[in-house]
Amino acid sequence: MSRTRIALATCASWPELDADGPELVAALAAEGLDADLVAWDDPAADWASYPLVVIRTTWDYWDRHAQFLAWARSVPRLVNSADVVAWNTDKIYLRRLQAAGIPVVPTVWVAPGEDFVTPDHPFVVKPSVSAGARDTAAYDGGDPLATEHVARLHAAGKTVMVQPYVDAVDSAGETAVLVFGGVVSHGARKSAVLTVGEGEVALGSWSMQARTPSAEEQALALRVVEVASSWGEDLLYARVDLLPGPLVIELEVTEPSLYLTLAPGSAARFAAAVAGRLASLSSGAATPRS
Ligand SMILES: Nc1ncnc2c1ncn2[C@@H]1O[C@H](COP(=O)(O)OP(=O)(O)O)[C@@H](O)[C@H]1O
Ligand SMILES: [Mg+2]
């Protein structure tokens, strides 16, 4: 088998990939793809030398959003692409999904300068650009502390999302549906992250386990990927996160954790999707949709 060297984009804080890194690298190798791990902001990186750069653990850009988008634009063959990264790193895309008929968690968007009205039921406050539950908290109805939280996010220039606290997450958890190359690969269950009235949480203070998504969840995830693919190009990888309902809470197509260790065969499916994309790029087939 001829071998090809590709890059997996990481970051200085997570240079060794996610916990499933070894499975991922081995599965790529089995497809003839040798992976270099390269931090996205490594000034010595030669991105143009790779036939494909796959975003993986670029998790430290949250306070350097513009720099990250500029980096994505500078990489010739990036998946998912810079256009996808540009819309996906601000959860305002949930509005477009909703407009396309997708059930999403009901959200009030409060931009800096706009008035925040404290809900009278348990609710969540979070920034529209975030990851890992950063700056995210759940409050009891009427809690005055939320006003300070919103003011702090507004002072940082952030648009705030206010949502009802979907309390069924406490027992049922959140369901992640992983879609590779337009096909459902596997699912995962994430335990509830927030506790109403307890303020912000420590990073990583939740657990993941295997879960087979229901037929309804799988169908919804595929619809989400289909709608989002119609905005530009076919998404190579996607993670659709669902709260009980099911309601879409997030579509992660920039740098999702893939939880490959939880599902046998999933690393091979991801690697096959990457190899397929590389083959279509080398044959000059167009991935963008008109
Ligand atoms: N409306 C909500 N109801 C219940 N839990 C929520 C809600 N919004 C967020 N959470 C909890 O906070 C976590 C992080 O929120 P999320 O919107 O996924 O942002 P991100 O993962 O990008 O930080 C979720 O995994 C979920 O456990
Ligand atoms: Mg999330």
C-alpha cells in the first residue's frame, strides 16, 4: 500500500490528541495514512505540504477566535473547512438549524447592549462562542446572580444564550451522535454537566459512556448534518449533541471529541471517511455543493 502523510491539527496544550488518539492514529495507518501531530499555532508548521489537514484537538483557541479563523483560512486543504469552522464556532448557527425546521433547545439571544430579562424558571446562561462548558451556569428562576454573569459576558463582547434548563438531562444525560461521511457511526452518553444554582463547573467534570442512539435520535442527527452540509460542503465528521426531547443543543463540526474508544470499529470508520475524502480531493472531485 502506498503511504501518505497527513496532519492532525492539535494545540500546544493537548499535543498528544484525545484519549482515543492511539486508536485514531492506528486506524489511519491501516488506511495508508501516517499522521503528523501539529499544533495549529506552531509557527514552524508547513501546512501546504500536506494533502490533507484534519482538525482534532485545537481546543485552546477560545480566547483567540479571530486568530484561529485566520489560521483555518491559511490551510489549503483543511477538514472540516475554514468556512465550516467560521460558522460552527459561534452557536448562532442554531438559529439557522431551527429556521430549517430542526428542533433545537429554545434560546433567547442577548447581544451586548441588549436587555437581559431574568427568567422565572430554571435556566442556563452561556456565551455563544464557547466550548467545554466554559462560562456556563444554570440558575434558579429569578436568581439575581445571573445578571452579573450576563454583564460579565457582555463586557467581554460576547453574545449570551439564555435557555430553559432541560432537567431531563439529570437522569437521561445528553446523547452525542457521531456521523462520519454522512453515515451514523456511533453514539455516546454524557452525564449532566450543570447543577441548577451551583454556578460554573470545573472543566471535564462529567463522564462519558457508550450509548446507542435511538432511531429518532439517529434520524435527527442525519437531518442536522444534511441541513448543515447544504450550507456549503459535505461534512467529513460531525457530532450532533442532543438533550432529551430530542432537542439539538450543539452541532460540533470543528473539533469534536469523537469517543472512539467507546465504540469498536468507530476509529476505522473515521479513518475510512478521511481516506475517502483524500481520494476525492486527489481525483479533483468537487466537495463544495452549489
Ligand atoms: N439548556 C440546557 N439544559 C440543561 N443542560 C444544559 C443546557 N445548556 C447546557 N447544558 C449543559 O452544559 C453543557 C455545555 O453546554 P453546551 O451548550 O454543550 O456548550 P459547550 O459544550 O460548547 O460548552 C452541556 O453538555 C449540558 O450538560
Ligand atoms: Mg457541548
